[in-house]
Amino acid sequence: MGMARQHTLRSAKNSGFTMVELAIVVAVISVLLAGALVMTAPLMKTAQVNDTREKLNRIAKALSLYAVTNYRIPCPAKPNRTMGGTPPPFGYENGSGATGAATPDGCPAGLNSREGIVPFKTLGLSEAMVKDAWGNFFTYAVSPAFTWNTKLGTNPATIHPTCRTQEWMFDSYIDADGDVQLRNRSPDKARFCCPGVPDTADATDGDLIINEGDPPTWVGLTRVSGAAPTDLGYDTVDELTPRVLEDDAESNPAGDTILNCPAANPADPCWDDYYISAPRPPKYVTSNVPAFVIVSHGANGRGVYIVDGGAAGTKANTTSSASQREYDNMTADKSFSDYPYFFNDTANPYDDLMIWRTQEQMFAEYGGSCNLP
């Protein structure tokens, strides 16, 4: 009986010692887990950024393939899943009709149609592909001139002198005055690669402007204490210059009509197929500009489009506390800012990620060029 009691006491002592050891182990594991979480958070953030950048690159490639195949890029899709029965279906480019199969002759006029979400169904992508790692739809904006249907005879675009050099033109016929008239070798491609002065309401929208770098001072972008930032213009530091276009008098000094069919052959297709003046080299002009930009608004989601519910079609988190760096990307206008990643700057963060392409870059991505027909 005494031995049994002694064994019981010894077991109790051993059991108590084990509980102390277990408590120590639990404490050590807790410390290690806390440290692991601290170390894992940046890794998770890096993974989210990398995943988002990979999606941006894949969408840009899809847009480039669409451009070299169709000589245009699609309009943005409306950021509204239901749209109250208004065509096109969700995910198709704006203006593509009841089934999304029609090719619009350019986006509807106005700033509200030059920006939206990526038209994933038009591009043959999944809905998941056009959302960033934080579950928000990418914002997609375009320079309207590059959305025109270049294959339509009623297309309003003229062809910039860059695509009216000798390489692009060939002898077509001799008119009644004995002058040789020239025809563009690839008018559809020329309209996309070298869009001239637009002749529609889209002209009021203009081309996209991308501001790069982080200027030490803000030019044209001011912030009033307690109020939302006020966009008064665009930053002038490292700004990608929009295309400079010659006016009709400079690009066509002889006064020739370049948008109509030659009078000697009115039955032939016209609208930029023919030019009744000799090609002239560009006069210190550029026609190469950002055709599109795709933006992830990052973890804070400032400026993302809401596509579901009563607020569908509107932007979220555009409050007065918004970052000044991110403000350009929150507003539905033609100006966007591409700055270094400033997520740790809590006073003025920039966690947006973006990608953009010029028409030349889109052709180069698939081994082509806008410099030749």
C-alpha cells in the first residue's frame, strides 16, 4: 500500500513537470509564429504584387494581339454587371451591340466611355484574369483614336504624314491632268499606326497622358486642406509628350482633299485609301503615344470601379484623404501617373500598378512595326 502511494506521488510530480515543459514549448512556438507572421506579411505582399503584374502583362499581350489582328483596340467595357438590360452584355466592349459581337466605329464620345474595365469577353479572357490580387477589376482607359474601326469606309481618321512616306505609298493611276496619284499600301494599318486629326466628338477627349517619376514639386495638381485634391492640369516632370499633329494647312499645303475619293474615279473605295498629293515627310511631329493604360489600384483600392449593387458603375474610395500621388489614377480623365511603389508612405502612399503601350510597342510585341506597311 505504501509503495502504491509512493508511485502515485512520483507520477504526479512527473506529470506536473511535463506541464511546465509544455507551457515553455507553447510560449516558444508563439514567439516563433509571431516572428514568422511578421516575416510572412511582406512575402505575401510581394506575391500579390507579382501576381498582379503578371496579369497586367498577359492582358497587355492580349490587347497587342487584338491590335495587330484588327488594327484597332477595343473600347472599355462598362463597369456595371447588370446595366439595366442595356447592351452590350457585361464584359464586352462598349458599343458592341446586343450580343457583344459588333465592332463599334470608335467608342461613344465623352470621357465616360474612354475609361471602364477590361473587355475580357471581347479579348477572350476570363473574368478572374482582369481582377488584381486584391479582387478588384483593373481600370482600362484608351486614347479614342485607336478604337476607331479602321476597316470602315466611313472612318473619320486622316492618316498622319508618318505613314505617307514613300515606303507606304505606290503609284495608283494618272488623273485627267496627267498627274500620278498615289494610294496607301496598307490603309487599315496606317489609320491605326498613324491616326491623324480626329474628326469626331472624341477630339475633345484627346490622347492619354502618362506622368512618370515622382516629381519633387507638384505642377498643376494642388491639394486643399480638408478637401479632395483638385486637378488643375498635369505634372510637367517626365511626362510622356502627347502626339503633336500637323494641321491641315501644314500636312496638306497644296490644298488637296485627302478625305474624299479622287474625282476621276469616284466609284472606288475612298476615305484614306487615296491621296491626291505626293507623300511628304513628317515635319518634326510624333504620332506615337500611349494607346491604352491598365491600372490596378492596389491594396487600398482607391479609385476602383464598383461593378455590382446599387453603386455599380461608380468609383470607390475617392475621398478627401486620398493620396496625392494616386489622385490622377482615381479620376475618369485622360491623365494617369506611374510612380515608384510608395506603400510604406502612410501620409502619401502609392500602391497602384499599371502597364501601358503605344501602338508601336503593340506591333513590336509580335515582331511587327508601325514604321512600315
